[in-house]
Amino acid sequence: MANVKPEAPETIDVKAHIALAPVERPSLATPSPAELPQHSPTPDEKGFPHFEDGDVLIVSGDGRSWKLHSTTLRNASGRFKTLLDENDARHITKKQKIEGKTIRFKLEMSASEDSPDIRFRSFRAFSSSSKHSFQVNVNGILNGLGHHQLYDNLFKCFYNIDPEFSAIGDDNGSRRIYDAVSLLQAAEYLDAAKTVRIVIEAHLLRLDQMIWDHVEVNAEVWSDVAIRLQSPILFREAIAHIIGKWDYPNGLKKEFLKSQDNGPAIVKLAEAKVKEIKDKKVHVERLLIEYFPEKMMHPETPGLVPGRATYATDIYLWQALCLVRQYVTSAYLNNLHHRALDGGASFYRSIGMGGDAYLGRDVLALFHTNFSMSSKGKTCLQSAVEFFKDAIKPIVADLLVLGTHGQQAPDRVLPYLTCAEILDEELPWVIERAEAAVKQRD
């Protein structure tokens, strides 16, 4: 029999593949002040950012101010709940209320004491006996620097007002993604992440293909961000890429992944899923060389014992079975299965595609140089081979499930599988809540 075996796929350079992505790695580094967008919001119909009955005045060093409600701020932020202590509130008389003097608290924004990042602010409360003015200074409302937009967006989220992320000059979404992640970081600093999670997730998902491209390129970062957002869809997207790249040479920055706050939980889940998928691959590979179609099976019945004529009718099916199994076992011997650099992705995809992906007419022509047949015989064998290739497609179907949302084209197919299934109860924040509940009961 002619030596019918698959050709080994070219070694895929993960770095080169990532470079083909239409985005650069989204940098979360601090931009220079000149790069920060300017922001000059005007109050909307709801009164933001200066509510007439607001009782908290927040001012920045250059005169930008917000007049908000203490109840809203306390409900949204653990930090503000601590700062806005009723014992420190300024007493407001009836006359002052009539005159519109409703401010009971004053908070001043300043550079963060815990972070050198110029985007993030610390808040300092002034007591009612302070000499600092409790009047709103609107003169500086249009003079805010870029970092004010970050807190303007944060306060908007507290009031269920959509934040503003500028798309001007942002063709690949990097600026909008940067702004969204900055908003999350600012909220976390104020213990207010729960208030912004849904808003940020919705904003990111509206970017559609742009966000999927960023997650693909920088899955390590996005797995951590997704946990902080408690976003199942973003986490599943990121972890699918992480699991797919896990054993790929230079496919992941594992040390960086482990160093993140949520790194241990991500690594634990990824390692478990990598093993789960490997076990599934081994099972699939066994099925591929054990499969018999029902039409080839002829069990004995009380009234019939299959004879030579019965099996003679199946001669082309048996020949086709030998050819397909030779292809499959040759792939195993050449380490193109689960031990391949791509985890067997190319091999499984060939089986899943069928048709001319393997054992095409050119290969059968080579076979016929040693095993000649009539034209009709060649046609029958070709049909039998195609029958087998179609029949074994379902065996690899689960491995070929696309667990990501990013668009793939024939010239841009991921060099790894993304079939990992993450159940709701396997999401890290769900596990954390469940463990906390158990501890509380104990």
C-alpha cells in the first residue's frame, strides 16, 4: 500500500501570529499630561454635575467642582461612606436651605497618596469648622485637565448617567479601552467597583471586534480585568485564549499572569481545563481508530449468517477504512496529535473539515499507482473515502467548538483550540463568594 500520511504543519510562531493582530497591545501605562483628553462637561437636565440640593461639594486643586448627594456617594463607595460621617456634617439652617446653601460636606481632590499615577485622586474631608469655603466655585468648571474626565465619568456612573468615552482618533479602540480600565481602577480605589462594573462591561462589549482583538493579543491582562469586572463573557473570552496557548512555546507570559492579583485563581482554572481538554483529545484520538460505521456491521441473526458475498459488497468501504486509519495513525506517529506544538489543532481541524483537507484525489491517485482499478472502481473508492471522512467529523466536533467571539478568516485562523467550557460555578468570583458563604456559616 502506498505510504499515505499527513504532512506535518509548519511550526507556527506565536509571536508572529500575535503581530498579525490588527491592534497593538493595549498599554495600561500612565500617559503624559499632554496625552490626556481635555473635558468640559455641561450640566445635563438632571443637574449634573451641580445638583441644586446637593449636600457634598467636591473640589479639585484648579477649581473644578461637583455638587453631589451624600446618600448617593455613600451607597456607591465604601471610601465615601467613611469620609462622609454625619458627625462631621455642617449644620444647615432653614434660612440657608431657602437661600440654596445646602452643602454639608466638602471634599478636596489631590494627587493620590498611594499611587504615583496622575490619573488617580485622593479625597480629603474638611470639618464644618474649617475655614475653607463651602461655596461652589463655578469659575473653574471649564478649566479641568484630562484626569477630571475620569472622575466626572465615575460620578456619572453613581447617578446612572452614561459616561463619555471619546472615539475621536481611536480607530482600534485603544483609547476607549484605556479610559474604561482607568475608570475601573479609580472605582476600585474608592471601593466603588460594584457601581461601575455593568457600565464598563457594556461599553467594552459595544466595541465588538475591537475588544475581541485586544483580548486575543493580551489575554493575560484581560483575564484579570474580567474578574475585577465580574464579567463572564470577557473572562471566558480571555481564559479560552490562555488555555489554548498554555503549552505553546512562548505563547503566554506565565510569570506575569501569576503575578497579577487574580493570577493564582486564573492559573488554577487554566491548568485544570488544560488537563480536561487533553483527556478529551486522547479519547477522541482513540475513537478515530476504533470507529466503524453501522453499514459495515453485519451481526448474526437467528435467520441469517453473513456470508462472503455480504462482506464482498463492502470491499470499497474496507479499503477506505484502511486509508483513513493509515492517515490518522500516521499523524499520531508523527506527533501531530495532542503532543504537537499546536496541541493537535491543525490535525483535528483537517478531520473536521474533511473534503480536500486530507486524502484528496491527488493522494488516491498515488495509491492507484500500486493498486490499479477501473474507472468505476476508482469512483467507488473515492465515494467510500468521502463517506468515512464525513462520518468521523462528529468525533472531533467538540474540540473544534469556537469558544471566542473574535472573527476568523482563512488567512487568520488561531493556531490553537479555544474549546474550553467554563461553567458558571467555575468563575473565580463565584467560587470566592461560595467559599465566603461557607466560612460565614461555619
